[in-house]
Amino acid sequence: ASTICPPCRTSDSHKTPLLTLTMIHFLFPLLLMATDAMTPNPDLNATLRNLRAAANELPAQVTPERLAELDALAAWIAEQPTSEEAALIFICTHNSRRSHMGQIWAQAAAYTFGLDHVRTYSGGTEATAFNPRAIRALRELGVDIAAQGDRHRVQLQADKPSFEVFSKVYSDAANPQSGFAA
């Protein structure tokens, strides 16, 4: 039976909950450092606090092999010079919900915890459209998203650069072509 996915509010049987949890583990060290004064946006702060709480439950829900892969990704980010962009691409099939969620939440955490050299991107094996339910869910959680045709401008913090989100294949020219982690 299909269940409702809380992040994107659809009844699809995709793996968003596990994706969200694995993303939380990837950001676990940062989430543990979170304070109540993370961003000027109280809705986004509440969401980041909830993610931090969920991170405590993660090791019991993910295999040790997957945790090791996520730790390796976190180590790769830590090894990147802060004078250069550390690019992360979140990839899924349609680039309509899961990969956008990963991109936006990872960028929110990076900005919040001073990892200003981290930039996040998303792509799919095919392009469709940024799912309107995912957009609505992100807005409800405090993310500022402005539609510009089929592209969306995301502003997470007033003092940080905004970024564009739209459905595309992972090899699209808008994404880094080398030197990234996916």
C-alpha cells in the first residue's frame, strides 16, 4: 500500500523518507551544532531543529554500509579547500521532488553552519518539472521560493546568495561537469 510522503505530500511509493534520513546523517555533525539562532527565519529554524532531532534516530534506521558511504561523503566535503566551491549534486529519476529536497536542505544546512563554499545542485535521469506539492511543502517549512516560469529562485538567508532550482538531467550545463560529489 502506498503511504503519504511528508516532505513532498504525495502518495508515491518513493524513498523520500530514507533519502531525507540519509541526508540528515550526512549533515549530522552540523545539525548537532545547531542553536536556536540559526537563521532569521523562524519557520526554517523550526524545520532545522526537527531535522536535528531526527538525526539522533538515524543510525538505527540505516545500514552500517550506507552510514560508511555517507561518512566518506562528509569527509570529502571536509577535505575541499574553502577557497573553492565544494559542489554536491543530488540525483534521482525525475528531478521533481527528492533531488530538489536534498539540494535545498543541504544548501540550507551549509549556509546555516558557515560552509559558504558548499554549493548544491540537482538533476535526474530525465527532466520533468519541479513538483508543485514539493514547492508548497518547502514553502510551508519556511523556504522562500519564487517561480520564474519553469524555474524557481530559492532564497534561504538574506545575506547568502539565492540559487535557481528547476528540473533537468544531471548532465545539464547548469550543473558542474567535474570535481563534484553526487
